[in-house]
Amino acid sequence: MTVEQAADLLNHKLEGAPGFVAIGVGEERGQQSLVIYVRSLNRDLARLEREGWEGYPVVIKRTGLPRPLTGTRR
């Protein structure tokens, strides 16, 4: 399974879960990883960070809700 496929599968599993915002792909210690963006951490998300997902490490990052840009930045 590719990291992108693992991210899609995990995104589908976590959609609507309390605290979940988004998922991305990154790198952790030279290995492709899944990055889960959360508003708040819960037991299930913490377990994913410890155990990984589909053979990929999971990194949890706290964030706010995504919002559209309100102007053009240069």
C-alpha cells in the first residue's frame, strides 16, 4: 500500500471523529509518514501515533480549523 493510499484510508476512517481536522503525508526520520492534524487529542488518535497505520509512522499536530485566505499575499 502506498502512503497516499494509507492516507486516504485513514482519512475515511477518521472523517467526523471528534478533534480530527485533516490528514497529510510527510516525512519522519527519513521515512514517509502520515500527519494527522487535530484540534484536540483523544485516546484513539494517541494510539495511532504510538502504533502507526498500515506500516507508516503517524505524527499528530495540533491545529485550528482550516479557513480560506481572505486576501492575496505576496
